[in-house]
Amino acid sequence: MQTDTPVISCRNAWKLFGPNPRQYLSQMPDGQSYNDILADGYIAGVKDVSLDVGKGEMLVIMGLSGSGKSTLVRCFSRLHDITGGTIEIDGQDIMALPEKGLIELRRSKMGMVFQSFGLLPHRTVLENVAFPLEMRGQDSHKRRERAMEVIKLVGLDGREGYFPRELSGGQQQRVGIARSLVIEPDIWFLDEPFSALDPLIRREMQDEFLRLQEMLGKTIVFITHDFDEALRLADRIAIMKDGAIEQCDTPDQIVLNPKTPYVLKFTEDVEKALVVHASALAKPLNGEAVEGTPIDGGMTIRQLARTLVNDPRENLPVADSSGTVTGVMSRKAALDLLMGPA
Amino acid sequence: MFLQAILVTALILTAAKPILPDFLVRLPDVWIPPFADWLDVFFEFIRGDMDAGRWGLIYVTRWFADGPLEFMLGVTANILEGRHRWPYFENPLPWSSVAAVTVVLGYYLGGWRMALLAGGTMIWTALMGQWNITMQTVSVLLVAAPLGFAIGLVVGITAWKYRSFDNAIRPLLAVMQTLPFYTYLLPAVIFFKVGPTAGAIATTIYATPPMILMTTIGLRKVSPEVVEAGKMSGATRWQMLTKVFIPTARTEILVGVNQVIMLSLAMIVLTAFIGMPGLGATLLSSMNSFRLGRSLEIGITIVLLAIMLDQMSKAWVAKQPVHFERGTPWYLRHKHVVVALVLFSVFYVAAQFFDMLNDIGRRQSFSQAREIDALIKGFLALDVVKSITGTIRYVLNVWVLVPFRDALLWIPTSAFILFVVAFAYGVGGKRPALYALIFFSLVALSGWWDRSVITLYTVFAAVFLASLFGIPLGIVASRSERWSKRILMLCDTAQTFPSFVYLLPAIMLFGITDTTVVLSVVIYTMVPLTRYTIEGLRNVPPEMSEAADMSGATRWQKLTSVQLPLAVPTMAVGFNQAIMFAFFMVIIAAFIGTQDLGQELQRTLAGTDLGKNFVLGICVSLMALTFDMAILSWANRRKKALGL
Ligand SMILES: Nc1ncnc2c1ncn2[C@@H]1O[C@H](COP(=O)(O)OP(=O)(O)O)[C@@H](O)[C@H]1O
Ligand SMILES: [Mg+2]
């Protein structure tokens, strides 16, 4: 679903916390490590990050707690002012925006969901959801109508008169989601939206989230510290450590080719066959002719397990979603992935 | 080492008093700078002079007093007590109508219990024939408390926005909270005219600091995610403040409101000293003329009013919004307003026909003042009672109070200051010791040394006696869950009583004497002592008590070697509060007749001696702050060391 013009474009972005970050950054020699910076009394929340997010893409940012995920996303929405580098939203440098423009941007283009919901305790579900509309001065009738639409969308109709403390955690986060969607944003930020929920509810909310995404097709930046969640949701995963991005790739590539020992650690316990798609294992054709019925490149190796065991061919042709054969996959490699190397 | 050195020096100075040069014993008068005159010049300058047409603050304050303030006070006075002011209602509202609305408000805030409390208070007041004087007090409260709220909110928000402003006002607020109330009264009179205007202003200023602090605390506590959610919703700065920060900080702000209301009530009662009519003035004159029955009845009214206001405002803090089912009609959504309006009108109409519902005068009232008076006086005249009170008075005076006072007065000023510095150093450390040195030297330089020492002596004696009773009471009560709760509730309730009423029981038993002052302070300060003892002991982590049990400790061993040491920091906070309360009360009690700073302060109220008034007030404040800083810094350090 990606197109060429990135919605978010981030070039060499830095965010330092400390007494005098701008001046420090301008005088800092190249190649300072996180710990060098720390020793100078600064925390590198975001460290030289360059990243593009395409339209309709779901980028998952993943990393241990304190690795800078929230800080990075808060730089995208300019809740933090970056210390160095540039961040552009739809080609507009957000650091150059005056306060008015920034408010306008948030009122029209961005929605954000928070880990502990960030609901206003004195407002009902309806008033919370309608809050962004109220901020932009919409009249109360229209506000109500639109808010009710979104409340229905997240499955909370009937509860619109409740106050946040009268709701369960899962329901509160639905309110948070509804509020972030009410202005029909182009870009949707979610900062560990399901981390505060218990595992069963989390699963349910993830399904719900995927349903919404399928329906709405927004550009999404999703934060999690849960690798399984990342694999389940992501088009691409960016793995962060100490403010920097260690690797940014598709789930298949991250699982198959972890670039650093740190990334490897995450992937070790993953059931790879569940993640990796046939297309990721396929090698290019290089003009070779292949025969027989191709397999669907969009299937995971686990889904192909029966075929792999029964099909006697050494190399299996792999087709993309339109049915054209795009590569061949070695059956042995796939079986190795499925059952472990012999 | 340093500590020993100061102590030894102080002891040597004391022992060597007969051969000490005079200036070390007492500062000679010629050394005393004329602070009061300087202050007078300063005040004169900023005040301006209306007669001479010289511009100054007084133009602003007089405008405010004559304009908006007078107007607001006039409105509430017209509606509640029928004074001839705008909006020119013929008669004040019937008491039954006001009572009905209060009951509904009570029900709305706290259910039947609160409704009962409100109704009981109102009916008692009316039946005792005190409705009018109570409304005189309430009409000022209705102006002073909202004013305090508004000022506190604005200043609190500013302090939250600008750190430097916050840092600047913190010490000012600390001084304001220890300045004796009389020091507020005189400037109020000079800048804002005598009577309700001055009373309202003094009250407002005294009641505002907690509101400022609570506002700042509340706004700082708003969770960062709520703030970010607000920003991401595209809120402007103003929208952030009014729609995100203030509503989310509701709880703390309402706690501030509760404190403003309670302090306002306590202070309005005290404004009797500058001639404000109402409950305070009537109580004061009854006490002065020893009409105990009437004093008691008014005391009860004040206490009931205080409990009612406290409980209702606390219920407001705790009240959380609850949703209505869809399709609830408007009269059910606003049923409290509807019921209040209906009852108000019903009683209003009924009052036109039944005079009892309109106004119960002194004569028709059910007041038993005369009978109670006779009863109390008869009781006091009993030989047994007389001999008991006489003995207590004698023992206290001859064995405790007078010797202690004379001893303190005997100590040379220089040695006294060093003793205080040693105390501050030993307890609080270097900073408190430095402040102690500066503050007490200033007190010595003020020229009011002897009176300051007498004030201190009363404070110490009272807190000491209160500890003798209050701490053991707390220890015993903390033994059982049930008793802890009961006594804590009693303390909480007692703490809401306006300080003035604490004088009542003491005056009843001991008449208008020195002992009365000390005893009323003892009763007043027992409250925090008992309270914090219980809290300290109850909050000892259960693992630690259990560990002591498992080591085979007896109850006594457990108490002395585990529970008390862990509770001591909390108890110290209570002790500190007791000292602050004592300073406050000692000064108030001055009208009974003391020889301390309070008496001098009270005398200034009759004149225009602003400079002297301030010097005296600041002496009290400096002494109070010295102990405050030392003890609190000890308590904090100790708490940290114990990991509490
Ligand atoms: N406002 C701030 N001031 C100072 N340090 C901060 C601030 N916000 C975040 N940090 C620091 O930046 C680092 C990254 O934090 P964060 O982005 O919240 O991590 P994550 O969301 O990945 O758990 C942490 O070390 C954190 O302490
Ligand atoms: Mg985070």
C-alpha cells in the first residue's frame, strides 16, 4: 500500500534532554556514543534518526522501555521540539510551524492514543470523544453527531453518558481510540495503546485495531515493547535502542536477517515459520524457467507446511498476489525454517 | 563538636550573668533601631494621603472598599439580614427558606447524613434566636471566601506557570501563615475602612495562602498524558488551562476551597476585635461580661456551622460525577435544583403567614442562656469544684508557670539566642541554625525581647502540658483500630473549630486569668499532638510490628523499641503543628489579659500604629518560623533515613 511520497520524513533527528541541548549538540564531535553523551549530562532520547513513513503504511516502533520510542513519536507530533535535524509532515517542516499552524495541523491531521489513555476525568465518554471537535469550535450538534459515529465504530454505543472511571481499562482505551479518530486524521500515532491491558483484552483490542485499520487505511506509527505484537501488526518494524534505530525492516527480514546482536536477541524465541512469508524466502528467477503450480507468496511458511511436506519438487515457484511468478523458494530452506535444520 | 561549643558558651554566659557586661544581658535601648518608625515612613509612603491629595495605594484600596467590596457585602447583607442596600429587599429571606435550600444542598453533596447535619445546624441556630447574628457572619463569609478562592486561583496559576514567581512568593507565604492575625487586622482597617470591609479583606488575605498552594500542587499533578492528549486535540493555551488543567486538578482545587472556607470562618469570628458584628462579636462581648450560658450557645452555633461547612465542602471534594441513563427528562437530571426551588418558594410563602418560619427573635427563642448560666455558675461555686480548680491553678502557677517564666526571663539575651541556635543546629542542622541566629537576633533588636520571651514561655508551657496529655492519649488510642478511628475523627472535627471557641471551656473553668490562656492553648494544641501520634503509630509498617512479635518482644518493648522510633518523625510534624497553633492561640488569647506580644498587638488595633503592629507581628512570625524550619527539617531527614 506504500506510495512514493512519504507522509512522515525524518532526517538526522536528535532529541537531547539536559540543561543546554542545542548548544551541546552543535559542539558535539561526531560519533559520540549514548554513554559519552550521558557522561556529559545529557540523555539522548532520540539519536540521529532518519526514517520515512509512507502513506497508508503501518510502522511499528519497538524497543525496551527507555529506548526512546515515545520520545521519537512525540517529536513527530512536535509535543517535543527536536534538538537537531528535520522532520517533515506531508513535506511541511514542522519545526518551522508557528503555534497557530501547529494547532491547525493537530486539529486536522493527527490523532494520538496514549498508554494510560489520557482521558479527561470530568467529562463523559461523549464529551471526551468530542473534545478535539470542541477545540476547533464546531457547533455542539454536529459535534455530537460525529462523536456518536465514532463511538459506534469502536463499539461503545450505549455508554456515551458514562464517565471514564465508570469504564473498564479496555473500554477506556476504546474512548481514547475514538477520540483520536474523531477528526478523521491522516496520521495516527499509538503509544503502547494496549500495554496497560491484561493479555486477553489486549488480543481482542489488537483484532479490533486491525479491523479499524482495514476499514480506514490510515498512516500509522504504532509503539510497542512487545515483539509479538509488533510482528502481528507491522508492515515495517523499527527496532530502537538508546535513542537510535538499530534496524528498520519488514517483519520477515528482521526475523530472517537480524542486523545486530541486539535485534537477534528479540528474534531468537520467535516461531519464525509463523512470521516469514514465502515471498521473503524466494530467490529471484534470473531468467530460469520454472514449472508447475506456484505457491502463494503471501502465505506464511507455517500455512504452507502441508504443501512443503507433500510436494516433491526441490524448488517451488512463488507467485505474488496477482498470480505472476516472481521467484523460487528452495523447499529445503523452507523446511529448515519450519522444523529447524536437520 | 560545634554543638557542644555553642551550648557551653551559652551555659557560661548564663552562669556568668552577674558579671556579664550589660549589653550581653539585655540590649540597651539606645542600640534598638527604630524599626517601627522606619516601617511607618515606608507605609506612609506607599499609602499616600487622601487629604493631602498625595497618590498612593490607599486610592486603590479605598476605591475597592467603597466600590465593589462594599457593594458585594451590601448585597449579601441585604438578602440575608435585611440591611438597607441594593437590591433593596424589604425583608431578609425567611430563615426556613434558607434552611431548606441548605438541606437540599447537603443532600446533594452527601446524602441524608449531610442533609441532617445541615438541617440540624440551621434549626438550632434559628431556635436559639441567633439567626440574625449568624447571617451577619455568613454574609461576610459569602464575600470573603469566594474572593479568597478567586485570588488564590489566579496567584496559584501564575505560580504554576512561572517558577520564578513561585520561588519568590514561597517565603512570603510562609511568613504570612505564621503572622498573627492581629497583624492583618490593622492594615486592613487603615487601608479598607473599619467594619465589614476591613474584616472581609483581612479574612480573605489570611485565608488565601492554602488556596494558592493547593492550586499549584493540583496543576503540577495533572498527568503528562492528559496534557499531551489536550495538545494533540489542538487546544490553544487558553483552552488547555480552562478545559484541561483546571478541571483535571479539580480535587486539589476543591481541597483548597475547603481550607479557604474554614480559615475564613475562623477569621471572621476573630474580626470581632475590629468591631465586625456577628457571631464573633456577640461571643466576645458575652465572654467579656462572663455570660457563660449565652457564650456556650454561640460557641455551639459556631462549632456546628464549622462542622457543616467542613463536611459539605469535603463531600464536594469527594463527589464524582455520575451518568444519567439515556432519555432522563430535564427535571430528573436537575432534580436537586427543582426540589430546592420548590421548597424555597413553599417556605417563603408559608413564612408570610407563620411568623415562626420567618424570623425567631431573641424573645421567642428557645434559648436557655440564663438557666445554663445559673447552672454553670452554680457548678463553679460548688466547694469541690472551687477547690479543684483552685488547686490546679495554684499548682500550675506557683510550681510550673511562674518559675518557668521567671527562669526564661532571667537568662541573658545572648545566652538565650545561643540556646535557640544550639537547638536549631542539633535538630535541623546548619541552615536552620543560621536562620535561628538571624531571626532571634532580629527579635532582640526589635526591642520587644521580654514580651517575646513571655510569648515563647506560654507556647512552651502549653505545648509541654499538651504533650503530657495528648501523646499518651494517642498512644493508648492507637492500640485499637476502633479507638484510633474515633479519636482521629474527633481530632479532625476539633481541628475545624474556629480557634476562638477553644477559649470557652477554659474561661468557664478558670475565669479570666493567666491559667485560662495556657489551658486554652493546651486544649487547642492537644489536637495535632494526639492526631499525629495516632497516625505515626498506626502507619508503622505491619511487617515491622510482626517482626517484633516474632522476636518475642513484650508490648512495652515493641512500643518503645520498634513503634515509637518509627513514629517519631510523624509525631514531630504534629509537635511542630502544635507549636504553630500555640503561637496563634497565645496571641488571640491576649484579650484575656497577658503580658506578651499579643497584648501589645491588640493595643495597636485601637490606633493607627502600623509600624509597631508589624514589628510585633514579625517578631511572632520569626520565632515561629525558627522552630518550624528546625523541626520540619529534622522530621524530613529522619523520615528519609528510616525509609518512610
Ligand atoms: N521530558 C524528559 N526529560 C528528561 N528525560 C526524558 C524526558 N522524556 C524522556 N526522557 C528520557 O528519554 C529516554 C527515552 O524515554 P522514552 O522515549 O519515554 O522511552 P520509551 O517510550 O521507549 O520507554 C529515557 O531515558 C527517559 O528517561
Ligand atoms: Mg514510552
